[in-house]
Amino acid sequence: MKKEVIEKLAALLTAAFGLVAALAWNDTIKAVFLELFGTADGIWPLLTYAVVVTVIAVVVTINIGKAANKATKTKDKKD
């Protein structure tokens, strides 16, 4: 039971720090788009922002999955 609590707590803390980092990047990316487009009042800047962020999220997620699989396979070979 104690191991499960520690694992869940670690997962929640990781998610919390991930959210903080995501919010920081969100503000940064918005600032970059404001510099490029001048304003975020139109649909096209907002749409472009959403597409770019989505593409970045997909690429990062795929790379994290590959790294996790590689680490798991390496660990399994050692055990």
C-alpha cells in the first residue's frame, strides 16, 4: 500500500510540475506570436498558435514515448 501511495504521489507531483512548465511555455509562445503578428485579435494568429503548439506537443510526446520504450528495453535486458 505504501509503495502505491508513493508512486501516485510522484505521478501527481510530476504532472503538477509539467503543468507549471506548460503554462510558462504557453506565455512564452504567446509572446513570440505577438511579436510576429503584432496582435492576437484575429482568428489566424490564434489558429496558427494552436496548430504550432499542437504540432510541438505531438512531436515531443512521440519522442518521450520512444525514449521511455528504449529505457524500458534497456532495463529489461539488464534484469
